[in-house]
Amino acid sequence: MRLIILSSLLLLFSCKTPQRPMMATPMTQEAIQTLNEGTYYVYSQPLEKQEPLFFPLLPKEYQEEALPISRFNLQVKADTLYVTYQKVKDSTTVTVTQAFKGKQKKNFWRRYNKFRVLPFIPFYIQVDIDRIRIAPDAEGNLLVEVYQDLQIAVPIAFSQFFRTFYDTFIFKRTTSTP
């Protein structure tokens, strides 16, 4: 019995998980300046076993017409993040800027797209969280951490549903402006 427990623990803790970049650099004035001066591709650079991610703060309509070489700029001012990108409208290129309220923390800028807790105990319980964190890395690239969590439980029926997604994506910095 001990052999089974030890072998299962060994298998459980010996599995290799892909290492993701951490947001360990403090958001100093230099880091904010790096973000403000950077131009980034709209699709992330894939890491191991990772699909490229379209930048989560850009509109979904833009995703249909954006090319992998499309770019965007960021501007951080206090707790507001401004995202600037170019869009083709009536055969002319228009520069669009969108503002997002969030919170600047020690190592990142954070925005909750959704944070909802519905505690109708004992009939229904729901937790729904959708959060992104943004920070520069050492090379000036953009780190975007995406966290989505949906948990639903119906205690009377002894049923529950949950879906969790958490990953960090790297958006490469370009040398030219959009």
C-alpha cells in the first residue's frame, strides 16, 4: 500500500509543467515609460503548447480584420490604460484610441473585466472572474496574464460546474510605430 501511495505521489509531483514568465519587475517610472514608448504586435508569440492570443483589450471586430503584423500602442496614465491602434474605415486608415480603467499595482497594471459572486445559498452559488494583468518584461516586450474562472454549484442537486483558465502571454515589441 505504501508503495502505491509513494509511486502516485512521485508521479504527481514529478510532472513537468511549462514555465511561464513572471511579472516580477516593479512598475517604476522606467517600466511605465517602456510601456508608453512601445509598439506591440496584436497577436502573442506562442510559447510551448500555446495558441497565439489576440490582445484582450482590442475589440473583437478588429480581430477579424487584423493581420498578424498589425500593431498597437499603450499609454499608462495613473489608473487608466489607453490602447491605440489603426483601423481601415471607408478605404482610409483611422487611428482609434480606447481608454480602460484599471488599477496600477506594484508589479503590473490590472483590470477586472468581470468579477461577480452570486451567493443564493443553499439553492445556487456562482463565482465569475475575468481578469488581465499587464507588465513589461526585461526586453521591453509586453507580458499579459489572463485569468478566467467560472464556478457554478447547485448544492440541493449535488452538482457543480467549473472552468478555469490561467496563462501568461508575450506580445513582442516592434521597432516601428503603427
